[in-house]
Amino acid sequence: MPKLKTHRGAAKRFKKTGTGKIKRAKAFKNHILTKKSAKRKHNLALSGLVDVSDQARVEKLLPYD
């Protein structure tokens, strides 16, 4: 069986935690930031987790992670 290729776009966006969950960045922290509160921007800067329902799909894109 041939080697599987890692999806390079997914590799740049997701990292695995020590417990096997998948970390992701939150959306809406790119532009139009003046109307967003400091608290909201701070919370968007923190990392989030991929939902359990999407985890298997992301793991398929990252076979060696």
C-alpha cells in the first residue's frame, strides 16, 4: 500500500494535543476588529478544539499526526 499524503492545508491549521484531541484557531480575528471588544478579541485569540463530530474527518487529512 502506498504512503498517504498529508493534506498540507490541514497540517497548517490543526495540531494534535497530548490526549489526542485536535486544536484549531478560532475564526473572525482577521479584520474589522475596531467594532469588537477587547474581551471578544482576547477570547478569539485563544485556541479552540475541533468538534467531536468533525474530528474523524480532520484525522483523515492528517494520517501521520
